[in-house]
Amino acid sequence: MSKKLLFISILMLVITAVIVLSYDRKPSVLVAGEERIEEIKEGSKPLDEEFVLFYDGEPLPYYEANKTFYLPVDMYDIEWESAKFSGCFYKEASEAYLGAEGEIPDGRQADLLFVQSYKETNKSLSIATGREFPFLAITGKGYGEYKLVFTGLPMMLFTGTEYVAEDGSQMFLLRLYETDHEGSFVTRCYTQARLRGNTSLAYDKKSLRLNLKELQDGVFEKKNANLLGLRDDDDWILNALYADNTRIRDQLCIDLWQQVGAGNNPYGQIFGTQSAMVEVVIGTGYQGIYDLMVPIDAKQLGMDAVSDQMAAGQPVIERLYKKKYTAQWNASDFMGELPDPKMPDYRGGFYIKGDTILQNEEEWEPLYRMASLIEGEDDVFAAEITDAADQQNIIDNWLFFQAIAGVDNENKNIYYAVRNRNGNAYGYFIPWDMNNSFGAFYADNMYYSEEKEEGINALVKWQPGQRMIELDVEGSRALAYDTWQNWRAGPFSNDALYERLRGLERQVKDSGAFSREAARWPEGNQDQNFAFLYDFTIKRMAFLDAYMEELAGRAGEE
């Protein structure tokens, strides 16, 4: 065949393909059948360049292992989103991800040819099943084959940069893609990311601590951003959720504490964390489902920095402590020399938080006082405990740990915030790290967790709440009973719990994220069947109903 005839044949093939192309309802997507796309591929060649898919001018997260782009959309709206797709080949994809949105080099934009229009499919079903929509990106130089997947969860994309933080760690460009496309649906900033956790550091899937930054005159400064409406701040946590076979227990407990305990304080603050589930892509690697969490810190509790309080000469310094390690209350732990000079912020299972560590006994005095009361005689405990800490807060925490069967919170995983109340140090407890709950208990396995039905009828003997109940301090049994009745009429009713569980299960499964998580981490602790969680929850409520009736019958007894 002559060169002229070959040229004419290829030209006719391209013309034929263009003629049979049909536009979707919006002219942003060209649709051709699979047969026509194969014909086009035969007349072209694969490209080695990196391809980036844009939606409404935003480069989308990409999983290189299966050549898939992701777009978060509103899975509760049956109508498909209507903004336009575009695509471009680059020598390096980082040009697109690090550059300004919508900047596409001249002559390198690609035509997008989809096998089928996604808008002709059932939106909810396509999202829930993780349906892949194959498409061809084609230019005069050649083509690339890719897939597009829609998710019902927000996504976070971390792109490596040339910048290095002061501690030597790499600086990432962070994009958060929301499912709501009203206005700007992408938040963009720089961030540091470091590993966090204790036993969870042994997991293949790691949790991260994020510090958001912005570049000002060549220097990185703190950058506050309101991520998913949680709070406007620079400090965030990404919880990997690896140990929980349902991936929803942390979010379940956080939501419930928000309903019953986080607002029970006179300061108008949230004494708890807030969170939202997201999917994460780091570079071109899909990482799965995470919980984006607000840290429990002075900002969350409405407390001034320790250094500012000291400079102002405050008579009572408000501080925050985190109990990270299992340890019984022991007053001697908070006296004398530090147990480890290399850890000036640690005593008795607790870490002291804040910007100023004095390394003296004075800053540990609130914990010394609490431990002394718990260790002390009954009459001293009963007479002084409510002068040291808020009674309703103690009852709320004790009752909450019973409700969620939070055995991992019995001697750790809790914060203690000390506030200035009328010139006196006054304490509030705040629960934290609640993945071992609702039937998930610590186990000596690779996940440090397993579901156990025998825990349904076991009390969580958390102090100082257990001592307060045992001694019926200032009517604590009646207060616990009344509080429980209010909870059972609200967020802890069987119907409310079922709806909350069902809503969270739908969120992770109907978004398609649960299946992607399982595919990404095939050795992860994950179970498609949530029946145990539902069953344990209802049986736990029945046990506590009976126990609280018995407790109320003993109200006022010595």
C-alpha cells in the first residue's frame, strides 16, 4: 500500500469516528462505542506522557496502579453534576497538580472519548458499585486509556513538592475535594504530614498528623482552613481506621458523644473531637478510608495558650492532659523527679499539652489531686471529688463508656482539661480513640482488636466515675439513672441507634469506598457484614437498661 493510500485510509477512519461520535446532554463528554474506540486505537499509538483529567478546571486524584481517576459527587442527589471534563498530557503530571487550576499548555489538550455516558446510568448504583467508566484520551500524537470512578465521599490528595520543612520532612500540596460542587469544591494548601499513633504504627495503613501551611514571600506560615465545615484551623488528624472491621466505630462514637456529652460545659465549647470520613490519595497511590479529625487541644476547648496565661499572671493556669498509656491512678506518679528525664512532658500515663512545659510538680498538681482522691478514704473522696471536677461530666463519661462498651478507655485514651472556675482548678474529662467499642475489644493479634460477644454484660470500671457511683456521691446513682433515661429517649434509643448505624454503613458502602478499601488492603481487618455490630448494640442497651434500674433501686443507700 502506497503512503498516499495509507494516509487516505487513516484520514477516512478518523472522519468516520468523528461522525459517529454522539455528544452527551452536556457537550463536555464525547461518547463513542467500544468498537469505534478500538478502531481509533488501531489508527494511533499509545503515549508515554503523563495524563491529567480535569473537572471544572481542577485536576482529579489519580490511582496509577489501575489508571483510575476519581471524582467525589453528591451520592444523595439523583441528578448527575454538570460541570465539564477536560484533559491534558504532560511530561510530568506534577506540572498540573502543582500548577494553577485550569492551566493547560497549548497544543497538548486531549479529546476525551468515553465508551458510555455516565449520565445514562443510575447515579446511586454507579457510585455504590464503584463502576468504572473507561475513556480514551487522544491527541494528534497518540492516546492513553484510563478509567473514571465516582465516589460519594470527599477525597484528599497529597502531591509531593520540591519544598522541605524545617524538620527535614517533605512539604505536600494538599487538595480536599468535596462532594458538594456549589461554589469552589476544592480546598488547596500546603501541609506537613507526620506519622501518629502508638500500637497503630505497626499497621500497614498509617495515621497522619497534618499541619497546614501557606507560602508567604518564600517562607511557610501556618494556614487555617475550614475543612468540611469541622473547624477553621491548621492542625488536623487523619485516622487510618485500620483496626475496626467496620471502619465506622470511631465516627459512631464521636457523633454520639457530640449528642450527649461534648456540649455539657458552661464555656460554650465542644469538649470532644469532630470528624468526617474521607478517601485519601497520596501521590498516585490510593490509600483508602480515613477519618479526618479535629484534635482535642486548647483551641478546641476555648483555652488560652499556657504562655499567655502565665504572662497575664493568671492565678490558675488552665491546662490539658492526655492519658495515652494504661496506668492506674497513683498520686506518687505526679510527685518528685520525672520518671524519665528524656520525657519532661510525661507522668503516670499522661502527657501534658501546651506551649510551655515547666518540668515541676505544680503543673501536675491537678492530676496529683485527682489521684489522691481516688486512692484516698471514702469520706474524703465523697467530700472533695466534686470540688475537683465536674460531677455531671464524670457521670457523662462513665455512662458513655458503659454505653459504647469502651473497655479501651478504662485506664487510657482520655483527656483531662483543667479550667479556672471561680479561682479554683476544675476538671473535665473528654473521651478519645474509641475504635475498640460496641463489641470490638483488644486482642493479641495483628490488628489488636476482635469482636467478642461476651463483653455485652461487662461494666467498664472507669475512674473516678466508678468510685462516684459506688459511694453514691451527691446522688450520683440517681443522676446516672436520669441521664441514662434522657439518652435512651434520644440518641441512644434503639431506633436512633439503628438509624445512625445504618446511615454510617450506607455512607461507607454506598459511596463505593468500603469496596475500594478492601481491594487496597486485602490483609486489612475488614468485614462486609455489620450484623454483629447491630446485634451487640441492641443487646448492650438492654443490659444497661436492667443495670440502671437496679442502680436506681440502690439510690441513697450507704
